[in-house]
Amino acid sequence: MAPRAVYVHVPFCAARCPYCNFTVVADRGDLVDRYLEAIERELSWLGGPHEVDTLFVGGGTPTQLPPEAMRRLLLAVRRWFRVADGYEWSVEANPLDLTETMADVLAEGGVNRVSLGVQSFDAGKLVTLGRDHRPPQVEQALAIARERFAALAVDLIFGVPGETLATWRDDLAAVVQSGANHVSTYGLTYERGARFWSLRRQGRLTPIDESTELAMYEQAVDALTAAHLAHYEVSNFARAGFRCRHNAVYWNGGEYFAVGPGAARHVAGRRETNHRSTTTYLRRVLAGDSPVAESEQLSPEQRAREALVFGLRQLDGVDAAAFAARTGFTIERLVGAVLPAHVEQGLLAFNGDRLRLTRRGLLVSDSIWPGFL
């Protein structure tokens, strides 16, 4: 059965944020036409249209595309992917770029969900993060999005150098009042290749202490759930009916198409990732060559272990019987050697029917997964 989800990567950004090591190119508007031509060619290699339930256009900053270029991209996607009834089509947007014109292009093209990269409602924190927008532009973008899209998601970052619990509390209060029906909260990470990584190693940037960061995470859980944004995945909260269905495909171990530089797909049990260099991707595709840089056929056990870890990121956890029926592996067979210790430490709860993270486990979940994989 063919995948029923698709991801499209748009690599363009006005500037690279100091915490980012994603597949992006900054201030390279000269590549837009070649990028669109390459996307159209890569899509044509599908051989024919596919019906899908979810689409996600991410980046980078998709809304860095000029409106006419965005219209061309959406038309290309619609040509090769027919949307089923009740579809979800998300596009990531930067507040400064979400003008009325851009929002109209998105809505007219079929987009019904915008994910707004707000990151903070605090001007000082936005400066530290190297963002190009300020609170007035955030409010304007939110107003534009609320008028045009059925679903509005907002991303926030916490654990920023110099940030306090009070600053974060104000961010949470602001997002509750924003009209967002989906909120993602991410602790700031220091990734190799990002400017923050170098500044930290040079001693020019001091991360906040771990106990404060954990307190911020708990603060988010308490504040957002109290505002009826259900905590349904480690970093994600949503009002009833507004969980991100596209991301659920990843978390449930589903398969999906993907196009664009650095895009990763999962089709017929094989994981492939396109070359992360935008210029190399363009050169390969426009020459008629495959852009794939990495490819792996997962074994049944690898797929099962991966599905277990992704499944446990969801607050509902993993149903043991359903998992065994779907993967051919029981939870005990996969992780029976390490599971008792995590249960005894209070990080996981397992009653024989369902395995899930505890509140304490949520705080340190990344330390659990290596033993499961």
C-alpha cells in the first residue's frame, strides 16, 4: 500500500538562526527558480498521482518563497498528490513573512493548517535567538492566520540563555491567548554546526542549568493542559480535534513520501534521505540523477524497535497486543532486558497491556531510547 502522507522541504531562509543546523540556505533567492524546477522533476519521478491524507511543507522557511513561487510549488504538489476528504495540509511560516498576500496564496492553494515559528513573545528572547520578528509582527501574523486557516499551530522554544521561569510563564500565557489550537514546546539544543554550539564551546554562551530547564518543561505541561491543550506527545499539545495528523504518521511508524534537499522518506520499508546540500541536490536532480545520499532497508526488528520508540513519545503509550500484531515482536522480546530497570526507576509504566512514559520519564525520555534501539 502506497504512503498516504508527503513532506516537501523548502530550504530557503533570510538568515540562518544561531541554533539551527537544518538543511537551509540563507539569502539565496537566486536559487528559487532552479529549486522549483527540481521539485517538479523529482515529483514527476513518482510516475503518477497519489491520494494522500496529510501534506507538510517545512523548512527552512517555506514562506521565504515569493508569493508567485509559493503558488507554483503548491500547484506542483497538487498535481502529484490528490488530497482525500478531510485532509490536513500544513505549511511552516515565519511571522514576518505571513503577509495577507502570502496567507491568501496558501489558503487558495488548499493549505488548511499553518505552523507559525513564533519561538517567543518576548522581544529580548527573540533577539537572543537571532529571530527577525518582534512581538508586534507576531500579533499581526496570528491575526492573519486566524482569519484564513482552520488550524493554527505555534512553536515555542524554552531554555534560552538568560531566560527565567517568569519569562517562560509569560510566553505560555501569551500562547494560550493567541488562538492557537496546537502548541509545540522545544528545549533549546546546541547542535554541532550551529553558531550556538561554537559560542558555547568558546565560553561565550552559558546554557541555563538543567534543573531550571526541567522546571520550564513541567511549567509548560501544567499551564497548557490547564488551558485545555492536551499533552499528547513529548513536545506537543493540542485542543480536541487538532492533533497534528501528519506527525502522527512518523510517530506511528507509518510510511511517507518526501521531496526536496535533505528530505527523508520512508517507502516500502526503505528509508532514504536526499543530499543535504541544496546546490548538490539541485545539480543532481536537474541532471536527471538521483538526489539520494543515504538509503537503508530496515530489518523487521529494526522497524519494530523504531516503532516502539516513536510510539512511546506519545502520551497514550504503546498497546502491547496491537504492537505485537503489527510488528511481529512483543515488547518483552525487544526490551525485556532493560525494561524492568526503567519501570523500577519510575520512568516507564507497564501493566502488561500498555507501556507508557511516566511524568518523570517525560523529563528524561531521550536518555531511555538508546537502550531500546
